[in-house]
Amino acid sequence: MSTQAAQLLAEYSVDHQNPFNRGIHSICVPLIAIALIGLLWSVPVPDTLAVAAPWLNLGTLALAGLCVYYLTLAPRLGIGMVLIALAVVPLVAAMDRLAAPLWLTALLVFTIGWIGQFIGHYVEGRRPSFFRDLRFLLIGPLWVLAKLYAALGIRA
């Protein structure tokens, strides 16, 4: 892991010491990330592109860009994020087939996730890290994965 990744994860951890807040983040950060991909997935693409590559949309493009960022920042965690992205694509595709519009389902999940995050930070007594630096919006999912790696005994 790069020095920059270690520093960002350590700084993010400072704002997430309370066990309740950590637990909330372990649930809500992935929900928010999946919902955001769903919202981006919902943005219409040109018909010619949709026919030629039905999986190609703003959601999958965002996932690809995030994976490149994570692989560059922390290669071992980046590999985990690629595997997660490969699971998120069929999950969001399944959400897209629900009776409710994907954007509505994603917006509901996104809102619930953020409410949970702010409750966690209220209990913690600290403001969310992204108020200091917007990069922490991207570090949150990496932090959750790093905690999972540690629990499983996988070196980050």
C-alpha cells in the first residue's frame, strides 16, 4: 500500500473510532456506493451505444474509473475493489429489472445510507471526514474493505 493510501486510511479512521459509527459505516458506505452506481446507471445513454454494449453506461464507467484509482492508490485493496465491482454490476442490473425505476430505488437507498452515516457521526461526535477533504468520499469504501481485509487476515 502506498504511503498516501496508508495516510488517508489512518486519517479517515480518526473520525471513525466509535464502534457504533464503525458498524454503521460498514453497512452504509457500501449501500451509498451501490446506490450511486445505480443512479449513474440510470442516466440514459444513446440508443446505438445501448444496443452495441448494453452493459456500458455511466455507472459501469464510474466503477471502472474507481477501480483504476484504487489499484493505483493501494494495489491489494484495488484488486478487492475490482472483485466487488464485478459483483456490483449484476446487482445493479438486477435492481434495474425491479418494478420500481432504478433511479428511485437507488435514490431511496442513497438517502437511507446517508441518514445512517449522519446518525453514526452524531453518535461519534465528529463531523464526516469529507467536510475537510472531498477525497474521503472515495476513501470510505476503501476503508471498509481494509477493515474486512484485517478481519479476514488479508494483508492490505
